[in-house]
Amino acid sequence: MKWIKLKKYIETSGDTADAVHARRKTGKWLDGIHCQVRDGNLWINTEAIDKWVENGLSSSRKASG
């Protein structure tokens, strides 16, 4: 499933709602790409989040290597 509600994302990832909202606020996660609000619910794009994590891991490896 590509898009899941915030509650389900938190349950499956172990992340927190505060962390998700902080990433949105700081622009690390962009509305329409990583997440979006529909009918009062915050939906998370799991495919975009996977890419975000993978890009972070690649950047960390380049910096340490």
C-alpha cells in the first residue's frame, strides 16, 4: 500500500507523530510528496519515505567513506 494514515504509519514504523510533524514543519518531508492531508487525515506515502531513508543512508555512507 502506497498511502497509509498517520496512525498506521506510526504503528508499523515505530516513529512518532511529533517526529512526523517536525519533519513536515522543517521541510524534510514535503506535502504532496511524502505526505498529504485529506478529509482531516494525514496520509503518509510509504514509497517516498523509503526513498527518503535510502537517500539518507547513501549520504551517510558517502560522508564516512
